[in-house]
Amino acid sequence: MQQMENGKLQFSTPVSRDRVISKFPKWYTPQACLQMKDHWHGRVRSACKDRAAWNAGMKMSKVVVVGDLYVGKTCLINRFCKDMFDRDYKATIGVDFEIERFELSGVPYTLQIWDTAGQEKFKCIASTYYRGAQVIITVFDLADIRTLEHTRQWLEEALRENDPGSCFVFLIGTKRDLLSSAECQRTERDAIKIAAEMQAEFWSVSSKTGENVREFFFRVAALAFEESMLRALEGGAPLTSEPETSSELTAA
Amino acid sequence: MEDFGSALEKNAAELTVMDVYDIAAVVGQEFERIIDQYGCEALARLMPKVVRVLEIVEVLVSRNNISPETEELRLELDRLRLERMDRLEKEKKHQKELELVEDVWRGEAQDLLSQIAQLQAENKNLLTNLSLNDCPVTEEELQRQEGVSERERQVMKKLKEVVDKQRDEIRAKDRELTLRNDDVEALQQQQNRLMKINHDLRHKMAVVEAQGKALIQQKVELEAVAQAREQELGQLHQEVTRLRDRLRGEPAHNEEEPAPAPPQLSHAETSDAQSSVWAECGNDPEFLAECFEVGESLSLFPGLEDGEHAEKGEDYCDEDGDEEEEEEEAVLLWGACEEDPAGERGALDLKDPNRPRFTLQELRDVLHERNELKAKVFMLQEEIAYYKSEEQEEEMGTPPSMPSPVPRSNIQPESGIKRLIFTAIMPMVAAGLIADDPTLQPIRRLVSFV
């Protein structure tokens, strides 16, 4: 229901106003971030003024969210996409997805966010959806240090289905609201270490309060968008579809 | 003798004394002759008288030319007379010349007069003209006029340049205009094409909807059949267990309860499953229904080749370890039992309402179907929103939107359909959420236009 209302809003103005990103979003912590710059790449900025850029901009990027069960992957996505939070736990069956439309620097852009099941028994299904991801979000529970250790394994599995170096990796600690600031700092230190190992960008969020959720997804959208634009500009040919993703659903 | 005669012929005034003697001689000769003829007596009386006349003449003549001076004077007089005559003649000539000159002069004067008259008339004309122009003609102005003409020439030159430039500009504009016209025409054609595509798409959508409905109908029928089958199977199973019990003989006779368990599976349990297994699939009742239906029907159909498959599955629950190789494909759904503390997972219990029922492939199919449906819902929502926003726009302030679609599309380069394609359809196709069927080919072509 709410999504429908969103849709209407999105259509009267091309993209919902709260999905318009004009300034390049900043990192969470400089100790673990993928890019230090706080402005658009010059070529991308100039290309955005060009109508032809829309061709590249209509491309959709695939985001895959992985991590242990009960760390809050679905909650994170629901907080951002539907702005709601359900306290009760419901295991995700296999996979689910959401589509989010953005406008970056005046160009429409779409993220396809795949929510995977954290339960071991669904892994064989969920893993078939890892392919063709441009962004891999590995999620752990800030309150459960074991889930942080498992992120390595999750990332490895997700990367196995993708070309090395073709993905942005994020490491997300959830349930920040459950921790005191001291505990949080301690856990974040560990997480930053692991993020550096994984060459990932670290964020600490709370889906319950919504803290940093929007900022985080904006950052994801901006990085993915810029990367797509640069690839399109380098490739010269307009990117319309990714061949891997089109066959994925039929394979699944 | 001649001399005498000449003296007689002389003018009286010119006669000299000598001439008189000559005349007397002549007369005496004449007398001698007469005496010879007639004697002296005839002349006796005449003689003295003649002599007397001659003497008078002599005196008179001698009195006339008193001296040579007089002669000179007379000559002088004659000369003077001649001179006078000459002068008179000259005077006459002069007079004539003068008259001639006068005549010429008069003619000239006449000419000049006429010229003057002409000029005066002209002057008058000019004056009237001037008065018409209302500006007194002065020398300064004449000079200025010369300057003006110079300036005029320059201005003319400049004007000509300007005209040339403008002509070139007009030509360029003309060319541009034709180009624009071509563009407009191309856009119109494109729009027509798009409208046609839209129409086709809507038609196709309607067809697909109808097909969907037909499929649902079919599914319901199949489900009914499946249910009947399941009941039948349940009965059969009951019979089998009963037979088995009987075969085991009387020693195990005391236990009669497990026998009726399988038949209970048929209906009460499935409804039970509905509330537990699928409860976690979200509060979306449609999705729940969809999944449940699919799950139930599919759990029977993959084994249609050997109708025993369902039974086999249940057997497998009993014999567990025996069919290791089957476990791969039959990873079973545990549903909520894992979270449910009551659902302790031991051996697969037939009585357990949450026991696994679906194969991995079935779950994959269900998920795939769900994803496709979700993508379709998203697309339809986008379209509905688009039409709603269009309605709103029409209500807001542009009532004549349909009668003049061409200028409207020109004003708004981003037409709704294009936006729709860009924001909704193409990304889905790109992501493989919508099958890339040939009906989308026109849209692809359109994208390459923009």
C-alpha cells in the first residue's frame, strides 16, 4: 500500500524527492571507506549534463545483501525502502528483492536490492542470486561478535560468483541502538580491522531508529552510479543490460 | 587747230586768257573764211562787236585767274574737297559698320533678354520650390549638400553591406527552419510509432491477463484433482499400513494408534501447515495463497511419472538414511519449526505438521514465480501512478491535452511513455526481471533514439 503511494509520488516527479541525491554522500569513517573524495568524478559530472548520460543512467545496479541469520538484513532493507520496522523476526525464504529509484545529479538510476536468506538451508538457493552483483553488502550484528567473524565466509561465497574486483564491498554492523557507546566503539574497532582486510567500507547503523540507514544506501547508490557511468563512458557503447543477470532468474 | 577746239570745249570757269586768245584765233579764222566768200562789207559791222566781246571776255578771264596763288588755292580747295569726299565716304562706311554692329548687338541683346527671361522664370520656379521646401537656400547649405552627398554615399554603402548580411542571415535561418521542420516531422513520426507501440503493449497485456486468468482456472481444477488424488493416496496408505501391521502379526498387536495417523495428514494437517509453515512468508495473503497452492500442487506433480512419488517421500521419512542420494534434491523445508521451540527436529515425523514437504526445485520455482510477479506488480504500479499523475495534470490546468498532442510533446521533451520506459520497464528488462520478449524490441529501438 505504502509502496503504491510512493510510486505515485515518484511518478508525478520523476523520482521521489527523498531519493534525489545532489551532493556526493560521505563515508561513515575514514578508516574504512572505499573512496575519500567528497564530490562527483569530473567526467561523470559533465556527462550528467549530457542527455546521452541518461542512456547509461537507466542502467540498474544489482546489490546483494548477505550475512548470518537474524542480523537484520531484511529489517535494514525495509527501513530504507518502506521506512518501517518490524520487531518480530521472520526468516526470509530463499531471496527477496526491492527496487529503489534514485536521481543522482539529475540522472535517474535504479538499485535492485536482493535480500538473501541467512539460514544455512537456503544458502543453495540464495547463492544462485549472487551473480552479477555490483555491490555486496555483508551484514553483521554489532551485538553478536560471532556474526562479524562469519562475514568473511559470506563475502568469500558472494565473491565466488562474481569477477574479482568488480564489486563494491560494504561491511554493515546493525542493531547499533542495542549497544552502549563504549561497546559500540570497541566492536567498531574490530569491524574496521576486518573491513580493511576485506577492502570494504564500514558502516554502523540501526534499522530500529533509522540511524545512518539512509546515508548508507545513498552512499551505495552514489558509488554504484558513478562506477556505472564511468564504465559506460569508457566502454563508449551504451549499457542497456547485463547478460549475466538476465539468465539468472531462469537459472534459479 | 585742235587746241582751239579744246579751248571751246573747256568749262567757262576754267578758261584762261590764253584760251580766250585761242578762241579769238578760231573766230578770226572763221571770219577770214566768210570775207573770202562774201567780202569785207558783210563783216564790217559785226567785226567791231565781236572784237569788243572778245576784249570783255579777255578782261573777265584775266580777272578770274588773277594769280598762280589762286590756282594753288583752287587746287588746295579741290584737294580739300576730295578729302572731304573721302572722309564722308569713310564716315558713311563707318556708319554702315556701326549699323551692322548695332544690329548684331541688338540680336545678342535680344538673345540675352530672352535668356534672362528664361532664367527668371526658372528662378521663380526654384524659388517656389524652395519656399515649398521651407528652407532658405544659402551658400553654406550648398556646401553642406555636397558634404551630405558624400555622407550619403557612405551610408548607402553601409546599408548595402547590412542588406547583404541580412540576406545571408535569412538564408541561414531558412536552412535552419527546414532542418527544424525535418526534426519536427521525425519527432511526430516517432510519437506515432510510440503510440502504436503503447497500444500494442496494452493489447498484449490484456491478452496476458486473460491467459493468466485461464491458467489460474486451470490450476484450481488441477488442485481439485490433486486433492482427490491425495485423499485416495491417504486411503491407500492407510490400507498399506493396516496390511503391514497385519503382516507383522499379532505380537505387535497392542499398538493400533499409528495406523490411523497417515489419513489425518490429508486435510487437517495441510490447513495446519498453512498457519505455521507459511506464516512467516509475510502478511501478504496473496503471496501466501500463491505459494501454498503452488507448493501443494507441485509436491504431487513432479512425481507424476511414477505416481508413487508422494508415497516415496513419506517412505523416505520412515527409512531416512537409506536414500542418501535423494537428499540432495530433496532438501526439505522446515518452515517455522526451527524457530519454534516445540518443533524439536528429530526423525522426520509424519505426525509433525511442520515436516518438510517441498523439494529444492519446487522452492526455487516458487521463488522465481514470486519474483516475477513482484516485478510485474512494480511495473503496474508505476503505470498506474503514471496515468494517475497524467489525470491530475489534466485536471490541474491543461484541458486541451489530447486535441493537440504534437505541440505538447514538443514542449515536454520527456513524454510519459518515455519516462515509463526509462524508469520502469528498461531497468527490469536489464535485470532480467521481465522476460526480454520480442514485444519489447520497439522499446529498445526507442532507447537508442534518445
